[in-house]
Amino acid sequence: MTAIASNPDVTPELEHVKKGAFDFDIKAATKSGHILGLALIFVCLAGMPVGLNDRMLITPVLSLGYLSLLWLPLLLGWLSGNEKVLEGMATTKRGGRDIVRGALIGLIGGLGLSLLIMLLDWFDLRDPLVNWSPQLAELLHFDRSYAFGWFAWPILCATLGALGAGLHVVGPKLRKALVSTLLTVLTFAVFETFIVDIFDFLDDLIYDKQGGLTVISAIIIAAVSFALSLFGGGRAISGARASYRAATGSAKTTQTATLIFVSALALIIIPMVTGKITQELLANIGIFLLLALGLNIVVGLAGILDLGYVAFFAVGGYTTAVLTSPNRGPAWPEWFPTLPWWGALIVTVIVCALVGLFIGAPVIRMRGDYLAIVTLGFGEIIRILFLSDWLGGYFNAAQGITNVPAADFGFAQVKGTDPRSVFYLVLVFAAISIYVSWRLERSRLGRSWMAIREDESVAEAMGINTVNMKLMAFVVGAVLASFSGAIFAAKVGSIFPTSFLILVSVIILVVVIVGGMGNILGVIVGAAVLIGVLGGPKQPGLLAEFSEYKLLIYGALLVVMMLQRPEGLVPNVRRSRELHQDEFLQDAWLKGEVDTDDDDPGVVGDGPEGALA
Amino acid sequence: MSHMLEINDLSVTFGGLHALKDLNFHVDEGEIVGVIGPNGAGKTTFFNMISGMVTPSSGEILFEGESMIGLDPNQVTQRGISRTFQNVRLFANMTILENVMVAQHCRTKQGVFGSLFNTGAFRKEEQEIREHGEKVLGFFGSRLIGYRLDQPASVLSYANRRRLEIARAMATKPRLLLLDEPVAGMNPKESAELTELIGRLRSEWGFTIVMIEHDMNVVRDVSDRVVCLDHGETLAQGSFEEVSSDPDVIEAYLGRPLEKQS
């Protein structure tokens, strides 16, 4: 501040603070180093390096096992250089200082691994720690001597930390190119199964026979993507995005309509050209998207934290199975009909709505934590009822209901062995659910849900029958989940109680939270990212190799999101206002939109001109 | 003649505490009644009880001849009694227009079917809700309309939040309006302006008004009748002059005069 005061000619934005190579917060860097060391040891003991070592990314240089360690120093090196730049604040000049810091962090982290190597050598802790194995030790010292490992890791991690931090030093254009090159190569390597599934011919072209990119093809891909991102690739996309943002009124409506039309067209065409694995993946995303859209109405709009949402999925699945399968329990009476899938769907929707009413009626009068716990209980009760011997005659208890026939539409059969048909069916219902969510959000009902979420007692005092409105949200959510259950039954062909664990509720909730609560697009993105990349409770995603660590990654992701971006990937405008009230008000103040207590009621717009536009 | 709102022998107890004790009160159509009293006198409890948020332990509340005991707050609003809150409680993350639109919930009826199929009736009703909302906001001059309509309520200044709260209560189309300290925190000029608006609420909109207020200038200027509460009991009723010169009221506000030392 004194610099600004004494030198009024220098605007603060232009001034850089110059510092020497070692002039940084050593304490903070040491702390990051320790975090890195702990993270590396944790990953080792979670078993990732050994478990994933057979999966080659670039044959024979890099395996997924090593990658699970190597990305950490790179990321922490990069993060250490991040600084929050506020308007009017002086920025520090980038240079050797950042690289030294990155290297220091990497060095400390690498020393952590050296320590682990020594401990692995001296002690046998395999009993409590299942991954404390000779294989891990071997992997960590690169199949050479122990001493090699001790020195290799600190040097390797320091180099990676320096490289990560070095990204701050190079210009923004080069940084972008480097990052996108790295990500492109990794995408090609990690998603091999899917890329081959979509583009057959690439199999022999760029991938090794044992799996993984060949070194040459990795270099070619890197070079091409580097050149593309450095010389104008991606500019078209960012230009289009800017013009979309700038558009207003009818132009925006046209552009949005075009965007929706193009994405719908793409969704219809993509499964035609891809292989079964991708179709299966898309179908799974769709099934969970349906659930997430329903939960979004309950949690995102009406603010009812329902932790037992899987109950409606289960009821939907079982009702469809009972109505269509010849293997339903023996206790059903003779006259009980067997319906085609679409007939069963109608009954399923009605049954789910009734179950929603039945569960909702007692639950909905509670608030907050109590409500969450009770819904959690009901979610489990429903599953245990299906599992019980008491109703075993109807639902076959643990044996489940098998032989659920395909959904027959005359012109097409939707069954699990044909994931493409499942995907198209899901697509139809996803479109319906999106339409329902979109319409309801912008209606009298949507407004009353928002009011209830904001302040329930005031909403009640303003004439909203909160019990009825919340119950309605609950029932709409249940109906959307019933679609998913019905499709799931036809897809899998058999229904077991284990398909409806509490984990399903948790994962759907995570999808909604990470995607962006209360935002339809957010929920779609959340489902695509989480279910698509990580996979559902039992369904593999793109990162099928990580399925063993799925819950670990889900948990870590949730923690990071809650700390860094609690409003989700694509936030709902109201939620982000709520979560960032101070920043929002500051922005409004900077733009002159905050209102002052004017005394003259006749003046139109006490904000500046810009606020009117 | 029967009163618009009639309260007979009404008591509210929280545990052993008598928040209100054997209260008798009435409002006639078209009146503006000021409720005064020191802090903790039971004024807000009195409002909470009329609006259904607190259930009285005994006594009766008659609104236009019908008993209001046991009704939920939303049913009370439905019958035509609307209120504001002492500590402003807006739907802060909803826009200003949405705040007044959502308050018309109990006067409208379109449900799931209308919203899903965007029926003519649905569009007409939405249009009406919007128009009524803008009309209500327009009552406060240009402060809450124009570019402000689509801004969240949280950007509003304190005085404008109070105005929006009154607008939201007006949007429920009540016949009786309960205002809980409408000018609290406003400067003299703003409160003078609002005092005038409260008068117009009756003359232009036809509302009957019960108002809790500490600002005696406001109470004097608009009230036809003043009721003073203390310790949950009615201390005095009548015109402002009568009540303000009542020795019990003075005692409640200022304390007992010192006995002559001897």
C-alpha cells in the first residue's frame, strides 16, 4: 500500500513484486511437501500402484500404477504457484522462485516415499495393511536396488514438482498447449478400451498388442495436439462460446434451440457408430441421469434432503419385474396379470406415486436432519422388505426375480444384450424428465418449492401449503425414479435386493451435488462425469481399472468439491448466490447494482446506466 | 355490529410464562389500529397467534365471524390475513418479482397438468400473477420495479427490503394486513414517507391494518385507535391521545415515578 501511495504514477495492476529465488513462504511449501508425501504413501498403501501396474499406458515406459503416483507431485507443484489475484492487487513476478518452490515440495514428498521404501524393507506390516507387500517395494525401487529407489523418488518428484510449478513461468499460450498435450496423450492412453470401441481401426495403428500406446504413437499424438493447440485449434470453440454468451433475446433462444437440437442429434447418432461398450456406458449414464433428475426436484428445488431415494428405484424395478416376469414369487394369485412392459410401466408409475405418498406423508412434516435420517431409514426398510422371508413368496427374497422379459414395442425390443436399444429408451424418458423438471421449475409449483427451500415458515405464512407442496415434490421425484426402475428391470433382466443398496442413494445424491443442485444441465453433466467416468455403484465407467477405488475417488471428489466449488460444476444461479453471498454482493456493488437508501422515490434507477442495459 | 377481527379472552402460555393473558381485542373493517407496548410485552406473539404460527391455550379468534383457532398459517393467509415480519424475512435468493409472485400462491390454482402442458389457462394465470406482482411493487414508486424486478432480493437496501416485505404481504390479496414494525430502522424521512403509504394502503387498496410500531410519530399519524400491551395484558385502548396520557401506559414505558422522599 505504501508503494502505491508514494508513487502515484504506477497503477497497482502494472506493478510486479520482485523477489529472489528463495524468497517464498518456506513454511507453506514444506507443508505442501508433507501433504504430498502423505498422499503418495496413502496411494501406495491403498494398493493403486501395484494393482494398476499391469495396465500399460505407454508401452513399455509408463503404467497406470506409476501414473497413480506421478500425477501428484505435478499437481501439487502447479497448485503451489497458484495465487488469488484480486482487482487492484499487485501480482508477483513469475520466475525461478516458483520452480524452486515446486522442486522443494516434490523433494519433500519424494523423501516420504523413500521413507516408505525403507520401512517396507525393515518391517512386515502386512497384517493390518494388506497392500504392504514385496511387490510394492519392488515397484517402488524400480526392480533395482533399494538405494536406487531411495534416491530416484526424491529426484523424480522434485523434477515433476518443478515442472508443475514451471507451468506458471511459461506464457499462458504455451501453458495451455502443454496442458492440453498432456491431457490428450493421457486420454488416448487411459481410455483405450473406449477409443478402440468407437474407432476400430486405431487398435493396431497406435496401440501396442499388450495394450497401451506405443512410444512412437504417443510422441506423434503429443506433437499433433501440441501443434494444434498452439496454432489456433480450439479458437473456434472459444469464439463460438463467447458469441453464445454475448447473444441476447431471440438470438439467444435460436442459438439455444440449435444447441439442443445438435446435441439431441448427436446423442441419436453416436450409439449407431460405436461399439457395445460405449452403448452400455451411455445406457448406464441415462439410467442414473433419470434418477438424478428426480432427486434434483426433491433436493435441489424443494430442499428436502432425501437419503432414501433408492426406495423408489427399487419399487419401480420390482413392480415392473413382478408384472412382466414369469418367475415372480409363487404367492401371487392366479388372476394376477402378466403385462407387456409398457403396460407394467403405467402400473409402476402409479404404484411409485402411491409409495411416495405413503412414505412422504409421515416424513414430510419433519425438517432438516430429522427428515434426512427418516428417509434413510425408509430407503433401507424398502430394500429389507424385498429381501425378507415374510414377503419371500412374492419377491423371492435374496434369489430375486429373474427372467424379466425384454420390453417389446413391436418395432423394437429393448433388452440388456442390446444396450443401444436401452439407450434409446432411456433417451426418450430422459427427455420427458428434463421437460418435466424444466416446466415445473418455471411454474407456480416451482416458485413455491424455491420459497420453501429458502424459508419454510415464511413460505407457510405467505399462503403456501408447505406440507402439500413438499409432498408433491416427493411424489414427482418418485415418479421419475419409477421410470428408471422400470427400464433397469428390462435392461438387467433380473432384479435382486442387492441392486438397491443405500450406496445407490448416496451416489445419486453425489451426482446431484457435484453436478450442481437445482440445475438440470448440472445434473446432466454430473451424471456424465461421475457415472460416465467413474461408474455407478456396480456399473463400470470409463475408468474401469479404478473400479476397486471408486468409492475412494467419489469421497475425495466430494471433499474437493465441497471445499472448492460447493455450488457444483454447473451451478444453479440461486444456490451460488446463497453460497457466495459476500462475493455476489461485492460484485453487485462494483457494478453499481446495490441499492442505496435514496430518499427520492421519483428517481428511476439509482444504479448507474450500465445496470439498465 | 360484528367486528372484522374479534379476539376474546385469549391466552398464550409458553411453559409457565403467560405471553398473552385474557386478551380482548377487535378491529373493524377499514380501521388502522396501532399496537404499542414495551419490549417483551407480547406484541409479536399477538401477531404470531393471529397468523396461526402460535396456537393459543384458550380463548377465541373470530375473523369475519369464523373461528380461526387451529388453522395452519397458510389457511389463515388464504382467509385474508397477511403479515410482515419484525426481522425482515424475504426469500433473499429469489428475485424481487418472484418474491411477490410466490405470495400469490394461495390465490391461484394451476397445478402439474397446467405447467406441463403449458395450457392457455396456465399462461393466462402466469400473466395475471406477474401483472398483479408488478402492480403491487409499483405502489412503492420506482424503487422495486424496472431493472430491479429480476434482481435478487438480497441486493436491496434495508429500507427497500422492508418495502418489499410489505409488497409481498399485499400480494397475497388480504383484507387484513398485519405490519410488524414497518418503519424500524428507517430514517425520519423514509418513515414519514412510509406513514403516508400506510394511509394509502387503506384508502386505495381497502386494507384494514393492524400495526405494531415503536415510532410514536408514525402511530400518532396513522392510527385511528391505539392498543397498549404490557406483560401480555391490555393496558389501555382508545385514541392516541387517550392512550398516551394514560398513567398506566406512562408507567409501563417510563417506570413508576419516585415516591416523595420523606
